[in-house]
Amino acid sequence: MVPQTRQLILFTLLLLTTALFAGDWYVSYRLHSHNFVIHSERLQVSKAMVPFQGESQPVCTFLTEAENFASFAKTQSQPLLECLMAHGVLVHSREKITDLVHHNASLELVLPPVPLKVDFNDGLVIINKVIRH
């Protein structure tokens, strides 16, 4: 085999391998509490159907033994959410007070769907937040 052809094949394999472990994902989270008791909590992770366009900025890096990002997000949801919530979260609070007595309180914590570019390779997860113009 000609050396240039061999280099081209190796380069192509490298790009394909990188594409297998990198991906575009959406992550969202919602927590609802009523009278200071958590009633529901939901983390959603979904693969983007179309690759994201535009720039991205790195937001966090993790070491893991998980085999893919979906399993990493399930097993390490707390550190992932802490990282993403540091960049913005919505809080909705409602209270009903009658005769100066606290009767009803509701709190909703929402992380809207965040587009992420994730590089997942050899136990290292690099998460980049996509910046849309």
C-alpha cells in the first residue's frame, strides 16, 4: 500500500472514531415542590437529530467509567446539573398567605433544554454549551 493512501485511511478512521464518541445532545431538568416537599423531579437527556451549528464554549469536564453520555447523565446527574445550573436556571415561586398564616407554597426549578456538544473519550467527558447567534 502506498504510504499516502495508508495515511488517508488512518486519518479517515480517526475522524470516524471521533464522530462515534462525540455528539450533540439536549439536557433539561425540572423539579417541583409543594410546601417544601419535592413532588417530582425529571432529568431529560436526548440526542439531537440535527448537528448543531455555531460556536460552543466549554463548561465542564468529568472523569467517568460510563460507556456513553446517556449512561453518564443517569449515573452522574448531580454533578452534571450543578455544572449546567451554574450557567442559568429559572425559578418559579408561588405562595398563598391568609391571615398572616402560611398556607400554600409551590416552587418550580427549571433548566430549559440546553444544547450541548459532548466529547466522550477514554473516560473523559468534555461538555461544551452551544452558543447560538
